[in-house]
Amino acid sequence: MFLTVFLVVLCVLATGETENSDRHSLTYIYTALSKDPKIPGIHEFTAMGILDSRVIDYFDSTTQVKTPKTHWMRERLEPEYWEKGTRSRKSKQQWFKVNLDILKERMNQTDNDIHVLQWRHGCEGEEQPDRSLKYIRGLNMYSYDGDDFLYFDDSHSVWVAPVKAAEQTKRKWDQEQKVHNYPKGYLEIDCMEWLKKYLTYREKDLNTTKKPEAYVFANNARSKTNVVLTCMATGFYPLEIQIHIQRNSRVLTKDDDVMSTGTRPNGDNTYQRRDSVEILRSDVAKYSCHVIHHPTGVNIIKVWDRKLPDPDDEPDSPVPVGVIEGVLGVVAVLGLGLVVLGILYKKGKLDRVIHRNPQQLPPAQVPLIQQNEPKKDGSQGSLESKDSGHSSTGAASSGASNRGSGDGSHESLLEK
């Protein structure tokens, strides 16, 4: 039941744009937890960039490094870009830590529970007949523990406070001219420039064919007398590929109970496919994997080395390390999503998040997704209103920082 609920929410959060769509979006998501959840792979702070529903860069509080999640991001952007991006993400991480403490204090909350502060910002553009990209709408929203906390109404250029606890922040940010003007400028200009740049990089990459890598290996089956022999091809583009499992040169088919995952996307604009068949552990026949990828001219046969897993191990489907790297970004998103949803479920807010009617939301909440979203930052500043801090020059510096890393800046105007 919980998995079903999670998948429903995941669909709600998806932007829906694809590589071939006329509409494209660039979104950045930052999620901060008030304390370590003590769950392997889940971090106190996570940040990621998403182009048309695909993760393109990633940062977390454990690795402390902004890293590319696609081949073209890694190849097209210089080391200086990633260095600036790492500094920017570290700065945001500290901003979130400070403001989580502020919000807990403002709402008289203790450290007994885990609280979640999230920020999502980005832009959406539509491709025109001349192949230019026209700005359609922007997104800049904060949420706290599953509730909309603060968002920028792109149509009216005002901050909106859906809850009383955010009103003092709204008043402060509306009074700061740089903070007030920066979001719209970032969404319509800077964000769109990065969106166009990333789309150009990706298009060049998509026009480049990539050869598959082939693997053949055995896993334990449920019966200890059998093993599951798997033939995998991964890292190829475009997606058309042929895979055949052969026994003594005879091609096995569905009549031999061959199963296939079909062609599936990796997290780096390449694809993978895995075909498997269950055989006797004692079978001494020669098994091989035949992979044909016409776009790259690959036609190879990999012979199984007959390495067998320990029969006492639990049945599983281990995949070589090099194969799974492409999906780590997806795993991180899913894992983080489960933790956040678990927190919302515990707080009794999950049902409302799922069943709220998007048509009932204010216009600024409908942009790229249809659920509560964190706000885009410009140089927004702390969520506290009683602080002193950076003057309007913070916004200007944030703009420069944004242009260097692509994901906006979070220079705090207010200190706790």
C-alpha cells in the first residue's frame, strides 16, 4: 500500500517533459532534514538538478561534491563549473541548516521528530518553429513538513505566504528590492539561458552513438540445483539492440523460458537490456551472449566463464558495478522520496498531499509540478524576520554565483 502511495506521489511530482517534447524544463530540488535519519544512503541534505524529468547533477551532505549524472554534463562542462557548483551547494546546505533551526523555534518544535525543509525552483520553456525557446512559466517554492510555506507568484511578482508562520518572511522579502526582483529575473533570464545551454549539450550528445558493453553472469535461482544465467548489454545509444542467449550455438527463445527486461533507460542518456534464462547448475553446455547493435556496428559474442555463485547464498540478481552506476541517481531520488513520504505519513499529511485538487491551488503553484514546492532563491535570505544581515548587495552577488553554477544562489540576507 505504501509503495503504491509513493508511486502516486512520484507521478504527481514528475514534470512529464521528455527528450522529444516541445516543452522543456529545468528544475532544482533541495531537501534538508533537521537531523540524520540514520538510514544508509539517505542524507541530511540533498540537492539535484533535473532536466526534463532526468537527474543531471547531484550533491549530498556526505559526499560534499556536486557531480554530473550524465555523460554530456561530465564532458561538456569544465572543472571550474563543478568547483563553483560545489561551493554553491555547500552554501545552500548551511542556509538550510540555519533556517530549519529558525522554523523549529518559530513553531515551537523540538528535536524529537525529523522535520523537512524543501525548496524547488526552475523554469519551463516551449520550443518555437524557429527552434528558439520561449519562456512559459517559472517555479520558486518552499515547503515545510509537507505544507506549502512560501512561493513566488510569477504572474504578479509577489511572494505569497500560504501559512501564518511565513507571513513575517514574506513581508521582509517584499521590502527588500533586490530580493523582490531577483526571482523573476532568474526564472525568465538566467534559468532559461541554462535550460537552452543544457538542451544544446544534450542534443549534441544524443546525436552521438554509443557502443554497448556486454556482460554474462549467473545468479542463484530459488532452487539450489539451478542458476539464472543473465546476458546484459548496457551503455548503448540509440536504443535498438538485439540480444541472444545461446546454448551450444543454438539461440534460446521464449519457448526455453527466456525472460527479458526489455530496453530500459540508464540515468545518463544511454540504455540497457537484460535477458535471462534458468538452467541447471550441473549443465556443462557452452553458453554465450550474442549482442548486436547496428547503429555502432557492434556484433560481439561473450562466452560465459562458468563462474557459479555460492549455492548457500540467498537468490539475488547482482549486477557488475559498472552496470549500475547509471541508475544511482534514480535510487537516490527514490530513497529520499520514501523517507520524506514516511515523515509526511507519520505527521498525517500524506493523504492531503495526494488528494488535493491542483485546480484549487493558486496560479503560482501549478507551474512545473502540481504539489507543494520549495521556492526559487535569488538572494532570498533567511526565513527569520528579526535578523540583521546582508544588504541588497547579497542579491547581486547571488546572481553572479548563479551564472557560474546554473542552479541559483542562496545568499542569506538575514541571520539568526
